Amino acid sequence: MIEDDANVVGVEAVDLVTGAERTFRGPVILATGHSARDIYRYLDDAGVELEAKGLAIGVRLEHPSALIDQIQYHNPKGRGRYLPAAEYSFVTQIDGRGVYSFCMCPGGFVIPAATGPRQLVVNGMSPSNRGTQWSNAGMVVELRPEDVPGNAVLRMMHFQEEIEQTCWQQGNMQQTAPAQRMADFVNGRLSYDLPRSSYAPGLISSPLHFWLPPQITQRLQEDSKNSVP
């Protein structure tokens, strides 16, 4: 990073093929992605002015594809031979924050998506034929910087990391995912058994309603009471 009077005016890099050092001058855009935490820490340590931004945190919901097909197509027989696996979208506001479905994957899988050690994160994907027996979607809660205590510019990132580490601990310090039936989550009770899942590393029963931050849990519980895909 090349600085001039506290302004970034270019970058110095190494050609990975030849090993030659190269200099580029001009505007710099860091397209890092949300998990490039080493970059954010480096910039903070270097004194670069940063600004905390909001994020969304929640859970992954998994359902039988046949159930979503029946609901969305209003047909007890589902989608039949010719219609695609059904999708859904849900958006609402609860206590001044958005609660919404995200990355709905019809006929897909829940997959591990951690980007570092001692973390557990799940995501979803659908193969092109959307042909599995499961569908899944994220259900997330909007969080703003003022929702997280403290003044540190990286506090939202630290908050996210703490939840991912707690998930890892609740998953037996492996990639086993802590999980709970929706009815149990809404009513604040432990799930004594869990359904089958597309998530290959497996599930373990855990009281998500107890250890997730209350500003997330309470909005998700209220959302679940009022919503039907």
C-alpha cells in the first residue's frame, strides 16, 4: 500500500509467476469480501480510517422440498413432473430491524462454509437440476453498529467471530452443526431428536434460543410465529 499524506495512492505487489515486484499507482479498491478479516485488521493497525457497517446474522432453515412445493403451488401433490422446485421469499420488520429470508436454495444442500479455524458457518447451494429432497434458506436479522456495545471500529466483525466460535463449540468443536427444530426454537426448549438433513458433517441438538444473542433470537422467534412460506 502506497500512501501520500494519509491517502492511499497505489499498491506494491509481487508477480506470483516471475517474482518481480510491481508498482501500481492510482485509485485502490479493496474487493475483499466479508470474511477477509486479516485485511481489515491490517488496515486498522495501519491507521487507515474505517467505518463500522451493519450486517445480518441468523440461522439456516431446512425443509423437505415436497413441503415447500405443496405450499407454494397450493397443491397437495406438489409440483408434479414439469414445474421447478418451489422457492420462497419473506421480508418483514420486527422492533425496527429487518428480518428476511436469504439465499433460498430449492432442491439443494446445506454446506459447511467456515473461512478459518475454530469457526462454524453454514450456507446453502442448489445443483442445476434442483433435484434433492431438501430445500433450505437463511433467515437473518439486520444488525446495525449501534446494536453492538462498544466503540471499536471492528466491533461488528468481532461480534460475528464470537458467534461463529460459539457455533463451533456447540458443534462439539468440529463441523457438526448445532441444530434445533423450529417449534422448539420458538418455544424455548431443547430438541430431543432431530430430523434427517442434507448437511453432510451431521447435526447435534443444541439450544440455539439460549446462546444466540437475544436481539437475534427474539426477532427470529417473533418472525417464526407470524410467518408461513
